[in-house]
Amino acid sequence: MDLFILKADNSKDLENISLELSKNKFNVIQEEEHFKLMKKKRYGNYYVHILFLIIGLFVTSPALIVNIVYFAYSYLWASPHVLITTELKSEDGENLEFNTMDEVLEKANKLF
């Protein structure tokens, strides 16, 4: 799971950023007054799924298991998560390292 952190200056900025991410198919997972956690669900590359399905049906059936594992990996661990926050420090008191919107969208639109 990739976690990106975006900085919002105020609650209006927080809403604007979340609206922009919503346009790119991100869904809100958790929301509070000072942060939003969003996730884009990834299911894997459709061509890879079709390839493993054909191999599994016509050549060897363990390829179907590989297809399921690939789907689970894509859905559970390769889906990018974005935390949009107005806070500057973590609970430990350390400064947060913020990402840019370009980094988030690049990862979200990546095929693999």
C-alpha cells in the first residue's frame, strides 16, 4: 500500500483537493475535521488477467490461481492511498513529508 500525504492549508483547500482526486476515481475511506483519507481501487491490468485466464483454461489450471493472486495484490497492496491533512506534524511530533499532486496522479494512473 502506497500512502501519499498532501498538504491542505484550510478546510476549503481540503475540499478542493478531495474534489480533484474524486474526479480521478479516488473514494473517501475516512473523513474527519482536519483530514481525509482517500483510496483508488486498482484491479490489475486487464490484459494480464485475460492472458492468465486463457492460459488457465486451455493450458494449465494453476494459471488461474496466479490470476487470483495478481488480482489480490493489485487490489490490496498496489492501490494508492492519499491522506489530505491540514496538520504539519505527526503524532510523534516529527514534521510530515508531503507529496505533490503530480506524484499522486502518476502513481494512480500507472498500469502496473
